[in-house]
Amino acid sequence: MAISKNLQNGTLSVLGALAICGCASPSLAVAKADQEALVAALDDEYRAEAIYAAVIGKFGDARPFINIIEAERRHAAMVKAEMDRLGISYAQANPWLDKEQAPASLLEACQQGIIAEQENIALYDKLLPSIQDAQVRATLTKLQAASRDRHLPAFERCVARGGVMGRGPGHGMNGQGRGQ
């Protein structure tokens, strides 16, 4: 009986602590800032995917959109994996799909891509200082680096070309590339 009473008191203590911190699992007490950062990151990745899907829907397989949309999907999967690890619920399907409009031209789409990637980098600048979980920090740092080091330069090159698909390294005379 004493073991049962101690177990019951311990369970109530853990449940009380969870109620105070708003955590879902006693073994994975998630800092509120980490949870909010992951929710914001997933929403941002979902929205980027939806915008780039609208551009592809309007203009066809235009670079850099066809490459970056796949990256955005991988990024969303990385964020979801962290959310799964920490027991944070999220929308499985992208709620932004079919709700975003493509701009009038590819040049405009690339200009908006620059702004979106700059905003994404700034979002991570804002979120990262408050992250407590090392794995969450590593994931979000990796996503920020992709925006800064790959996506932003790709959109800047697109604008420099006037919104015309380029023939970068590895691309043949027809500009179609090799499955990139």
C-alpha cells in the first residue's frame, strides 16, 4: 500500500509539473520557446512550399523553384521529425497549398523569393537565441544556413538573369540541366 501511495503521489507531482510548464510528456519536457519555434518554422516551410508550388503551377518547371520546392519539403520533414521527437502535434498536410497566388512574372516571383528567404533568415535570427534543446537548435541552424547559403543566392541569380532560366554549370545547350 505504501508503494502505491508513493507512486500515486509521484504521478500527481509529475502531472502537476506538466500542467505548470504546459508539456505533453514527462520524459520530454519541451521548452515553450522550442515548441513555438518549431511551429513557426514548420508554418514558414509549408508556406514557402505553397508559394513555390503556385509559381510552378503557373510557369512550369522553372528554376530555381523546382529545386527549392523540394528543399522546402525536406526542411518541413526535418522540422516534423523534431516535433515528433518532442511530442509536439502539427498539421500533417500543408494548409497553405492552393491558397497562395503566383506573381505575374518569373522575375517578380524571384524578387519575392529573395524577400521570402530574407524573412526566413530573420525569423531564425529571432528564434535561435531562445532555443534550449541542442537538437532543435542544430536543425533550425541548418535550415537557416540553407536559406542564406543556397536559396537566397539562387533567387538573386534568377533576378540577375531577369527572371529567365539560366544555364549554370552542368547544363546543356537547351538549358534543361541533368535532372537537377
